Amino acid sequence: MTVYVKEGAETIVAGLGKMKDAMIRDYIGFMPPKDDVRKNMCERYENNFTITYGKKYIKITERGGGVKAFVVGVDNDKKFKKGDILKPAGYAAPARNAARGNILDGGYPINWTGPLYL
């Protein structure tokens, strides 16, 4: 199941919140909380997001689960615009081949594992 974020956001923080909420909705659809074990797994997923602001990128990670996505946090990137969602190429850097959506514009699909492949 993939969640489609239709609405954009006025700020990066609001856009990150919408992206996180969509990822959580997708996880709950993937792992419905039918019993206590699944309910605990859904709660743990929801509460384990970390957002780290770097010089150029915002990194979204799940504690114990690795990097979920990078978001461009600057206006002066040569290839991407502020708010563009990038897949991780590794723990410390994004894949700079193409944006998977923009948290400020909305209109992008995402799932609980992060942005979709092209």
C-alpha cells in the first residue's frame, strides 16, 4: 500500500509532518494493529522517527531502521529545489538522480519505507 500526499505545505516543518503522517498511515495499513504485538509495533514505528538538519539536507531516520529519506533544505541547490524528497544513497548522502516529490508542493506518493523508486 502506498499513501499519496495531495496537499502541499507552507513550511518545511509542516511538510515534514505531513510526510511523516503519511508514512505512519502506510505502516498501519501494512501492519494493522489487530493484536497487542502489532499495536506495539505500530506505536514503536510512530515514535522512532528522528529528523536531523544538516547544512544542505534534512535527514529522516528511524531508530534501528536506517535512513528513510532526505529532503533538500536550501534554496541554492544546483539541481533540486527546496523541499524536494530524495532517496538515500547511503546513511550520509542522498541519491541525486531525481526528486521523488516535494513536501512544499504536495502531490507525491510515499510508503512506510520512504520515497518510491522511479
